[in-house]
Amino acid sequence: APELIIVIGSQKGLCGGFNSHLFHFFEEYVQTKTKPKLITIGKRATDYIPDKKYGHVLLSQSTFNINNIHTIVSEISQIISEPEARYSRITVVSNVLKTFFSQRPTAHCLLPLETESTYESKQQNTAFEGYLWEQTPQSIINDLAYLYLEATLHALLFQSLLAEQAARFLSMDNSTRNAESLLESYKIQYNKLRQAKITKEINELVSSISSN
């Protein structure tokens, strides 16, 4: 079965290396995969990853903002939950906030779940043996898996939006600082040229008076 890779980029530009670092990370990651299925979120990711270049694109959602996160999660969850859908692994490639001043691309394994079976967890499970459940164990697991899927997708999408806004803030702040520095440099240069012109005119005036 192929792997499903969900790539979350930005909706807008002016956010420094937010997308370029992400796409470089994605290209290195996808090199080891054989004909993966892809879902692209955000205009930048949708434009950068066309269908069949890296794999078959199942969904391209170019509009990505805080208002349509729930819609995107529903669409992705529906694709993953389709009866004929069979994937060896589902991975989300997106930017996360390491700190406000540092965003890094990561590959988050959405499915299969990585669980650890320990003695303590087995002991805790015995506490539920006395309960009567109306649903079958399989239906409960399916419902919990679906809720986990939606909650994790919500968190990763929101984390990407936070990282994008932080990257844009830092990029615009650096641009403002560079513009102010450039303006100050040009102002000093202008004053020097203006002073040199004034000095030259004074010298010419003095020379003409002296000659007379």
C-alpha cells in the first residue's frame, strides 16, 4: 500500500524561508517513497506540488486560513476513512514552532499509532473490566480513532498557521530594520554630497571675488 503524505504550506507569501525550508525537507523525505499519495494544503504548497510530479495528488486545498480549518479537516478525514483507502502510513509534513523566533519543518506520523505496551498500562486496563459497554469494542476503537485523527489534524494545521504568522512577523520586522538602515545610509550619503556641493559653490564664489 502507498504512503499518504499531507503537505501544509502557507496561504500567503512574505514569510521568509517558511515555504522554501519546508519544500526542501519534503523533497528529501519523498525521495525514499515509492509513488505516494499526496494532499496539499495552502496556496504555496498547491502551486509547488503539481499532480504526478512527486505522486498522485488526491486533494489540493489552496485556501487555508483559520476560518476553514474545520472544512479541511473534514475533507482529509473523509479521504482517509474511505473503505477502499489503504495506506501503509499517513504522514503530515508541516512547519511547527520550536520557539517564536524559530520554525522548523517536521514529518509527523499520523497513522499507524505508535503505542507502547507496558506493565503499568496493562494494570490500568484491568480497571475497566467491570464496566458494561453498549457499543462493541471495535466500534469504540473506530470512533476514538476518528476523533484522534480529527484532533491531531486540527492541532497540526493550527500549529502551521502559528508558525506562518511568526515567520511573517520576523520577516517583516527584518525588512523594516533593513529599510531603516538603508534609509539612514542614504541620508548620510545625501548630506555628504550636499555639503560637498555647498563647499564647492563657496570655493568658486570666494575664487571669483578674489580674482576681482
